[in-house]
Amino acid sequence: MRSPRLAALELKRFGRGRLPRAALVAITLLPLLYGALYLWSFWDPYGRLDRIPVALVNDDRGVSAAGRKIAAGDEITRGLLDSEVFAWHEVSAAEARRGVEDGSYYLSLTMPADLSERIASGSGATPATGALQVRTNDANNYIVGQISRTVFSEVRTAASTDAARSFLDRIFISFSDIHDATEKAAEGADRLKGGIGKAKKGSQDLADGLRTAKDGSGELSGGLRKLDKGAGDLETGTRQVADGTQSLADKVNGVAGQVRPYLKDNGRTIAESARLIADSSQAVRDNLDALVKAAPAAATGARGASDELNTLYRARCEDAPEPDPDACPPLERATTAAADAADVAEDVNALVENDDGDLEALDGRLATLQRQATALARHAPHLDEDLEAVVTKINALNTGARKAAEGADRLHTGLTGAERGSATLDSGIGRLGTGADTLDGGLFTLAGGSAELAGGLADGVGRIPDYDKDDRDRRTEVMADPVQLASRSLHTAPNYGTGFAPYFIPLSLWVGAMVAYMLIQPLNRRALAIGAPAWRIALAGWLPVAAIGLFQVAALISVLHWAIGLEMAHSAGTVGFLALVTCCFTAIVQWLNARFGPAGRILVLALLMLQLTSAGGTYPVQTSPGFFAAVHPYLPMSHVVEALRRLITGGGLGPVWQACAVLAAFTAGALALTALSARRKQVWTLDRLRPELSL
């Protein structure tokens, strides 16, 4: 009996009852559980991140810098809420910690209080970086933590770019300010060049003037020496005058202290006495003429009377026998007085006769005495006040003399300093003259340098950029993010499920073949019983499962494409290649079951695990331990995964043709080994009669 017929008979067994038919349908649809169901659950997880609850904490206080308010925390918060990357919940720091710990939130993002301050510090003296604080809990979900690192890395990059953009904008504004300032400096340098030319002429005039000043300062120094000597003499003289006036003031004050009380108390008496003297002087003057006329007669009469008294005294007292004791003493005294009066009268007469001119002088003196006495009588009531005024003036004179002495002393001291200063001035003017000559030479050099400076600044103005707002914005944008990732995927997988389809599809087909051989014998018993050729027995056991595998491929691809949305770059090629894949997997599973019996089912599962871990379906195989990288090229699923990636997402088909060759080789080899096993099965042994293990 031919192999196709044997295969058809094997399949007809499943049509004899409701349960077998259901089992056949279940086997056909089983890959959907691994392929369609898995891919559906992983189809687009990144498109549903907005369902993941994440705590958002904004503690940023904000800061004022460069005249504007910076609130980086508020800006980042608004951007995150608008992006809808996660299901953001604005909470406090304490709520965020509790939520991440108990699983209410998968993670938290915190903007610290000094975030804006640190971002704004880039233009200050102590720049510091700002830090966004992310808290995760892998006990909640490890993958979410990995996703958050990618998302928050982009958030950090965006925040850093914004901060850099603000900082660079201020730098470009500074460039414009420097350009304007340099332009003004260039204009100033031009004016400086002209001014230095004038200064050059002025320095020459200064040098000439200083030479003239040197001559004058020498003369000034000599003159001040003479003045200093004269001031010394003046100081000595004024000091002597001050000493004299001080002595006078002391004496006057002493006398005034004694006299003034008497004058104050006896002013009226002095006035009356003065008037008496004046009147007496007038009376004497009035009787001087009478005195001249009466003096001779008076002298003669006085002498005669004196002689008579003298004679009487001798007669009664000296010559008398009994002098009268009561009359003699008075008579003696009268005799003596008369003699004295006679002498005076004779003297007056002699004076009148011999000194007539002296009497005239006496009259003049009496007139003067009269006037002075009259004046004294007039001023006597006020003598104490006049004396006080005189004392005051003398004291004022003394004070003035003392001040004059002090002034002379200061003048002498000042002139001494001036004399020394004039010498220093003379020396300094000499040095100034030398310096002026040096200045003149330096200004000559400076004039040349200023010309070079003006030219250099003019050139510099052209070299310093002057950006307008649009130009600043363009340059700030470039420098804030100078290196952009020009990412271009040659063949883009539109979602997570499409990227994992090359991994889950062969997994589901392997499982489908594995389960199918749990219900269908790997070697047709009827063929073994009739002694059919081994190759025909192998084909008879392979064809029915391969046919089921083709239905599995059709059902799986239909659901993936029309129900889930898998788009394939090479749809027909994908279906044809998967037909080859299911035939290969069926052949391998058949051989393992045919050769090892019940133990072969365990080997089928073990080989599946080995292929899944070394196929590179999730991470590149280079990231796996060395063992998996070593067995990777020798397992069929490795080639299947690589080929399906090219068929589904696009790209060169070289790996597809290589995989076809590998799968064809595995299929042929597995069928050959199955035929060999069938050959062995046709010989009954004790192991077949009593197997050590049965499932």
C-alpha cells in the first residue's frame, strides 16, 4: 500500500466519532495558543504605556535668573502630562514613596526643590547639574523599570537641551553685545588716535613749560629762604612785643584793681577837689598883680612889726626884772612868727623883684593847672569807667600781640616748610621734566600703537559675530543639540508583536507537531505489520502530521494577519516558507518519537527549549552565554527565526534561501533516520515487548 494512502487511512480514524474530530480540530488550532495568543498579548505594549500608573512629584521652587523666572519643574511636568507616556499622577513625595512600595505606582519621577536653581547656575560662578530622581521597584515589574530608563533618558535629554538652549542663547546675545562694544571701542580707538596726536604736542609743550618752571622753582626756593629768615626775625620781635604787652597788662590790671574802687567811691570828691584847685588857681592868678605891688610894702611893714615885737619881747621878758610868765611864751611865739612872716615877705618881695618872668611862667602853669583841674572835675565821676575801658584796650592789645606772636610763629613754621617744599618742588619739577621727555617719547610710541589698535579693533568688529534673533535661535538649536541621531530603519517593524512574530511562529509550529505525534503514531502500525519498505513506513507516519501542519500554518497566518494585524513584506513567501518549516519540524519530531519511543517526547521538549534559548529570538545571541552562541548555527529554529525576520519585515532574502537549504537538509536527514528506525521496528525484541518506559 502506498504511503499517501496509508496517511489518508490514518487521518480517517479521526472522522469516526465526535471526539476524534474535535481532537483533530484542536491539534490544528493548537499553534494559535502559542502563536496568535502570545503575539496578541505582546502585540503593542509600548502603545499602551499611558495605562501604567506613575507618580509625578514636582517639588521645584523655581528661581529668578537674568531677569526672568525659571520654573523647570513646571515645564517638565506640563510636557510629561501632554505627552501621555504614562498615566501620570501628581502626588506628594511621601505618597509617591508609599505607592511605589505597595505597587500602586510602578515608579515615580521627582523634580527636586533646587532643580531650576541648578539649571540656572550654568551662567553663574558655581555651576551645578540638576538631577531628576527616578524611583523604581523591580518587585512590581522589571520590564517597566527598563522601559522607564529609556523614557526618562529622553526626558533628561530634553530638559538638558532646554537648559543648554537658554544658556547658549545668552552666550549669543553676549556675542552681539561684544560686537557692539567692540564697534564702539573701534570708534573710540579712532578718537584715541587723534587725541594721542594732540597729547603728543601737549607733552612737548609740557616739557618746555617744565623747564621754565624749573627755573622759576629755583628762584622761588631762594626767595622762600629769605622769607623764612625774615619770618624768624618777625617771630622774635612779635614775641618780645607780646611779652611787653603782657607785662604792661599785668601792671595795669594790678593798679586798676587797686585804684578803680577808690575812683568809683570818691569820684564826686575828686571832682569837687579838682574844682577847688581850679578856683584856687584862678584866685592865685587874679592876685599875682596885687602881690607884685604889695610885696615891697608888705616886706617893710612885716619887718618893722617883727622888730617892734622883738623889742617888746626883750623889754618885758628878757630885760625885765620880773618877766610875766603868762605873757612871755605867747609873746615869744608871736615874735618868732612875726620874724618868720617878715622873712617870707622879704622872700616874696625878692622873688617879685628878681623873678618877674618866673611869675609869668607860674601864671601859665596855673592856667594849665586850672584847665586840667577843670577837666578832671568834669571827668572825675566817670574815671572808674574810663579806667576800665583803658584796661580793656590794654588787655585787647595784649591778646592781639600774643596772637600776632603765634601767627608769626606759624608763619615762620609754614615758611620753613614752604622752603623745604620749594626745594622738593624744584627737585620734583626736575624729575617731571625728565618724565615729560620720557612721556613725549612714549606718546610717540603710543601714537603708533593706537593706530594699530584702531585698525585691529576695526578688523575685530568684522570678525565678531552679530546675531539677530532668528540667527540666534537657529544656532542655539544646533549647539544645544549638536548631535542628533539620524535614525533610519531599513526595514521597520511597526510594533512589538511584529518584531517577536519570527520567534513565536516557529515555537507554535513545533508545539503543534509535538502534540500531533501524541495522538498519531510516528510509524504506521499497519505498514509495519505488512512489512512495507522502511522509507514508505516513514513517509506514511510523516505525511498526515505534515498535512495537519499545513492546516496549522494556514490557520495561524490567517488569524495573525486578519485578526491581529500582522503585515508581511513577503506574504506568499512567508506562507511557503512556513510550510517548509512545519514539514521539517514534523520530520524531526517524528524521528525522535520513532527512535526513542516515549522518551522521545521528552527529547522533543528538551530540543524545543534548547532552540528557544539559542535562536536569538529576543536578544541577540551574542548577549547569551557562550554555550548558546556555540550551538546557535546548528539548530533549525535559529535559521527559521532569521529567515522569518526578512520575510515579515523585509530585507535581503539570502538568509531565507540559506534557511530553506538547512531545513530541507534537516527534513531529509530526519526522514532517513526515521526510515532507519522503522527498519529496526520491523524486528521484534524483548525491549519492544516489554519497554522500560511507556507514556
